[in-house]
Amino acid sequence: MTRQQLFEQIKAKESFLCVGLDTDLKKIPKHLLSEPDPIFEFNKQIIDATHQYAVAYKPNTAFYEAQGAKGWESLQKTLEYIPGDIFTIADAKRADIGNTSSMYARAFFENMDFDSVTVAPYMGSDSVKPFLEFDQKWVILLAATSNPGGQDFQELILAESGNKLYETVIQTSTEWGTADNMMYVVGATRPEALNDIRKLVPEHFLLIPGVGAQGGNLQDVCRYGMNKQCGLLVNSSRGIIYSDTTENFAKAAGDAAQKIQMEMAEILQRL
Amino acid sequence: MTRQQLFEQIKAKESFLCVGLDTDLKKIPKHLLSEPDPIFEFNKQIIDATHQYAVAYKPNTAFYEAQGAKGWESLQKTLEYIPGDIFTIADAKRADIGNTSSMYARAFFENMDFDSVTVAPYMGSDSVKPFLEFDQKWVILLAATSNPGGQDFQELILAESGNKLYETVIQTSTEWGTADNMMYVVGATRPEALNDIRKLVPEHFLLIPGVGAQGGNLQDVCRYGMNKQCGLLVNSSRGIIYSDTTENFAKAAGDAAQKIQMEMAEILQRL
């Protein structure tokens, strides 16, 4: 998917919501456990109920891998079920030495057909570049993450530049890709960082997790992070998919997604 | 597996060799492609031919994921085939926010029964600690990796401490685990770094990739990195498993492994 296509979808749906499919057998409604593939059944109903409000879906691979090969099948079926015009993110946080990152890229872009994959920066250029060799596919690079441990290393100040590590990660990586094939993960729990990040990458899309269960605020995120083409995908996982754990879960998820979408529609009118 | 058990195995086999199972359908002998599970068949014959010379096996998950659910099954079968006294490493380079890292830990330590998993440090404490909650299981944290891009961020000097980033990663992480449940990845292509790293973590085991195809030298690695309990697992992947690509591949892999083991036996006598 191109950046323009993503922006067109955002305008059409008046939404920049990404729904995180962190599907945990221990958290889904009990009545689904008798299905042949409970994880897929859950995702299917969530997608049916939320797709009109969402421009992206982001399954986190950890939740599928925890079920072994069967989980991997659930992931594949889920991906195939997502409507083709919606942006898909394999939240996998992969990266390895060059020839190995190429295998990961093949896993997510060829064996499966995700539009994007989240990538960890610690191993540097040759661990990221193989993901950038696919047409209309995206790297979403971890920059400033939403978790408490995100501050352990990402916020460290570097001697030569006086920058924080995550700023240097962003700056360096702009030499590897462009606003048309790279995005950055910036946690909603650090809205003040968005201001500085926008100076480094005014055009790039940012993937913002941490709204909802992790405590981030949508208005703050938009104030500091939005650009003229929206430039934001704001993710909510638990806040949507686990709104209700009875047989009413899908309806409740749809309502939760719609509520965020309506707030987003208002914000988008200011563009 | 405990540290003591690992050391006993090293002494018994006179080896600290780890064989990397980076099994690529495009590189294995053609005659295996007609097998129902060519990846597993290749691994099985490699394990049969090398297990007496190796104390650890390290399948890199990228090569299995590239085959989707079927690859995940090959990985599981491979793990089950490895003799129980040999240390197993899921070279997965995972890490995510706390509750998600817990799912990865379940994937590799419960759904599968690996002894250890490689973990990326960028997301900090809560992304690493969930892997440390399993008895006799190990985190092998990326510190100074062997690839060219390893220098992009890992070698940056930090303002406050004057340390390199990877040194701070090691130092900080010693507060999360101990020499009995953490190891570090240090590339063989940077033997000079081993000297400094040994000052920070004299007791910990280090996993050293990069000997062989990537150009690292075993003697240099041991000179700078060995401690009184050996403290090293030296990995070779392509240099062993792709020594020969005919029907003779397993025999050739065994010979390549034995050659390294014999060099290691000599080095161990100096302990």
C-alpha cells in the first residue's frame, strides 16, 4: 500500500485507528474455546465489527507464536480475512544480521502478505534494509516505545550529538528509507517526544501504541504528532478487543472502535 | 539447564561449539527437497553427524518462519530431536512490552521447550524480565553483534558515563538477572570488545557468533573472552551445515564440527 492510498483511506473513513489483535486464549470469551480455531474465530468477529472504523490491523506475533504452529495458522487466516483495502501490520519487532533479516522479510512479505512489519533498530543498517527491498511494503521502526523500560536505553543522551538515542535512531534511519516506506513507533505515553520527533521526520507516518490500557491520551498525541497528511496511526488493542468478555464482545468492540473513530473524525476536520 | 550442567558438558565433550541451524530451503542439498519435511530431514542428519562435537544447537527462527506454519512445525520437530543433554537456543531476538514478552517467553519455554532465547535490549527492563521468570531457562541478550550494522548504535558513546551503548546495556541488565540465567551475544568479529566486556561480566557465558563465514577467529575470541568455567559458546552456522551440498553433506558437516571441536579441546586444556 502507498502512503497516498493510506491517506485516502483515512479521509474516507474519517479514522486513523489501528486495532491491535493481541489475541490471548486466556482473555477471549469462554464460549469461543470450543471452536476449532478460537483465535481466528475471535479475530474474525472483531474484524467484522470494527473494520468500518479502522484503517489498520496490527496482530502482535507473540500471541500467535505462543500457540506454536497452530497459532501461526491462525495468524495467516486472520491476515487473509482482513479486507484488502486495510493496512496490515505484523507487530513482530524483528531484526537480525542482513541475510537473516532477509528471511524475516520473506516470512512477512512473501510467505504472508503483510503491508508492514515492526522492526527493532539495535542491530543497525543491515538488519533493517532487507525489509525495505519490497515494493509498497513498509518498515515500522521502533523509536520511542510506550513501555516503562523504553526509558532504560532509548532516552540516554549521546556524547557527540547531545541527542537522545531514539533521536539518533530516527535520524540515522532516514538514510535507509523514505517517508514512503518507513514509519516509526512512538508511544502515546510520551506525547512531548512527538514534538521533537516531528522536527526530524515531518512527513513520515508514526505508529502510536499506548492509547487506552497503557494510559496515553489521543488529544495530546494529535496536538504534537499530526501532520498535513494525518501522519498518525493510533493503535488500541486491549481497550477495544477486550471491552467485553461475554457473547456480546464483538458488538462491544465495535462500539469502542466507533467511539474512538468519532473522536478522530472531529480531530481530522481541523486538518 | 544450569550453568554447572553446561560446564560439565563442555568438559565431557571438550567442546564449546554451538551449531547454528539456519536451514534455508535454497541452500540444502537438492535430493532432500522431495522429503515431506526437507528442513527437518536436513537438521536431523546434521544433528546425527555433529552432536558428539557440539554442546549447543541454535536454530534461527527466521529460517523457519519464512516457511510459515509448516516451518514452525519443522522447528518444533528439530527441537524435539536434539538430545536432551544439549543446550538449545531459540535465536529469535525477541522483545516487546512486558505482557507481550511474557507471551514470547511462553512460546519458547512452554509451548516449545528451549533452554534459552536470544533477546533484543532496545525496549528495556520490562521487555527482558518476563523471560527470566522461568526456572533453568536463559536470556541471551544482544550486546555487541557481529554484523556491520552492529556499529551503527551499539558503539555510540553515552554522555553521562562515557561508556559505549552496548557496555551500558550489559551493565544495566546485570540488575535484571545473574550469571545463572543470562548470557550475552558478542560477535567474534569484535574480539577487542571481549576484553572490556569481561571486566563487566567476568562470570557470565557469552554466545559468540561470527566465527567462520563472518570472518571471526577462534583463537582471538578465546584469548580475550574465556573465563575459568570456559564462559563461551562459539557458534558456527554456515561454516558447518553448508560445508558440502551433495549427498555427502552430513558427513562433511560432522567433519567440519570435529575440526573446530579439536581446536577447542586444545584450548580447553589451557584452562
